[in-house]
Amino acid sequence: MHDSQNVPYKLLGYIEHLGDSMSSGHYTSTMCGFDGKTVYKFDDDSRHLVHFPIKPIEPYILFYSCNKQKSSNHLASKSSIPTPPAKRRNFNGNSSGNNLSSPMYFFI
């Protein structure tokens, strides 16, 4: 799911929210298969193979794994470790801080 070979983390998948607010709408997830090559989109009871690169428009949760071969080369440089995106506008047009429109990051 991640094209760049020079970063210590690989994007495994993400959860997206479609709708007007966090209390209403619909959630879908897109995740890498166990083989690391196939990618599936999960939507309620269905599962579909998808082709990448597909980038989420507004991810809610992002899942990463550590690429151990690359991480040892990059740990000395903090600038090479991916950081969360800058603040973005939430559904009301306000700058997002600690609200639910900011994505969460999980590292495995």
C-alpha cells in the first residue's frame, strides 16, 4: 500500500468515514492482506479486491507497520519519520484540533 521504499513505516490500511458527522454516516476500511500484496476494501458485509495506489480522501484511522530494515537507518534522523498532517478544516469549517475529524495513527 505504500510506494516509497525509503521510509521506516509502511501503510497497512485505513478507515474512512463518509457522512456529515461522526455520529451519523458510514465507515469503510481498506487493508492490506496477510501476503502484503493484495488489498481489500471492507464495506458492511462485503469484501472486494482493490487496486492501488488508492489514497483515502479523509482517513479517520491509519494503520502502519514498522519496516525494520529501513527503520534502523532512519532512527537517527527524526525528520525522516512520517508525521501527522497539518491541521485541516473540520466539517464546520473550523481548524481541527483535538476533535473527531483529525485522523488517528496506529503503529504495529
